[in-house]
Amino acid sequence: MPESNPEGHVVIAGGSGFLGQSLARALLKRGTQVVILSRSKPADLAGARHLTWDARTVGDWAQCLEGARAIVNLAGRTVDCIKTSDHCDEILRSRVESTRVLGEALRGSKNPPAVWVQMSTAHIYGDPPAVICDENSATGFGLAPEVGRAWERAFEEARPDSMRGVALRTSFVLGKRGGAMPKLSLIARLGLGGKSGSGKQGMSWIHEHDMDRLFLRAIDDDSMRGVYVATAPSPVSNAEFMRTLRRAVGMPVGLPAMGWMVRIAAPLILRTDPELALFGRYCVSRRLREEGFEFQYPDIASALGAIYPRA
């Protein structure tokens, strides 16, 4: 991957969250100017320019696309929530509408970016039994796969023909500053970090630094086109993930949670969807392997050990 600073700034739509801020720091570190489009300005991200958008209508923010090196679209309501009908509707609409409005703005740009890197989801494969999914696998059934298909369809329809497009079917991103890891590490430290349900459900994951490197590669490498699975090469079961997390945080025991316990506690205590813990998938990227992408954290022990270093 090129280390030199590519010409032009990078626009990160929906960049105020965990992934957007991590990518922004990686870009700023190598000297690339960053513009973040979001409803609210990130509180702890210095050096990036912020523009307000509603992710639904073209406004003055569209001017930042002129002369940009790349657009990275991460916009979408979090799935870490109770799946009410309103939330499900917003999960879908926030992804599709933000993608469509970016396409509208790009088609009106005189000097648009050369590449559009689009977030997608590994949940598009549904919750198959112990089957390895890659870029050639069939998509699944249910809300998450339907959202994933609609998201990618909106991307293909919105992307101008002149732009290179990369869609990253992203798995569980591991990082200390955000995402689900703060909740999971707290649960583990309290001695409650045993397996959830059967513990056999797959957990496909990627360390945040490898996710940043994958974003940068998608921006810089003109040969990257189309859909990629954004996940480390060694998915694990829920039981193995939690066992490794307990070791990383120094907790020798972890009480398991039966399925019915998760279904009660997840919405009442954690305010989230129990299916995020009870279902999963084993994903790998055939394309990244064939193209020689090397992960800094290829196994779960090294990834969690880097996030929670112990004396």
C-alpha cells in the first residue's frame, strides 16, 4: 500500500462514529486532509474539517466533493439497538437514502473523486450454520440481509460510471474506543463473559487498524473494484471469542448466558438486540487472500491482546 500522501482530500460521510474517526486519524497521520460529513461534530477529533449534512438532501456540503481524492460512505443508523419497527425502518432508510443523496451530489460535481468506498455488511449472509462464507456465497434471509442487499443495490445505482467503486462487507470491528468492545469487555471483567447461547455461532471480526489499512488500500489501489468481505482470515465461535477476551482482560472465569437469559437481558439491560449475540456467521475474504493483503492481526489472540495489553 502506498505510504505517500495522495493528492486531494478524502471525504468521510457519516464519519463521526467509531469507524469514521479511526479512519480519519489514519488519514491525518499520513498527511491527508479529511472532511467529515455528519449531523454532529466529533468531540475529540482535531485536524479534520467538519460539515453538517442531514444524509437525505443535497446542500452546501456537496461542494466538498470537488477535487476530492475519494469519498468513503459510512453513514447509517447503528444496529446496536432494540429492533422496534421504527428502528428497523431507520436502519434501512438511513443507509439507502444517504447513499442515494451522495450519488446525486456526485453526478452534479464538475471534478468528482476518482473512487467511492462504500460500507456494506457481512450480515448480508444471514446466520448460516457452520459454513464459511466468502464473496461468492449466497446472501441470507431476514432483515439484515435485506438491508445489505438494498444498501449495495443503492450504491451501484448511485455511483457514477466514471468512478471506481469498492464495497466492503464489514464484520465485527474490534477497537477499544468504540463499537461493541467496551460493553463486552465490561461484561468479561464482571465475570459474566461466558458463551452466549450455544456458543457455536460464528464471530467474524477485524481489528480496527486492519480495517483502516483496508480502507486506505481501497482508496489508493486502482485495481480494487467491486465487493470484498472485510474480515480477518480466522473467524471463531462465540465461545472461543469470549474465552480469549477473558484472558485478555485478566478474568479467569466467565458465567455462560443461556439463550433465554440473553433474550431478556439484552433489551432490558444492554438496550440492544439479543440476536446480535445469539446468531453469527463464519466469513473469510477470498479476494483479499488472492490479492495478497496481509493482516497485522490475523488471529483473535493477537487482536485482543493489542487492544487490552497486560503487564
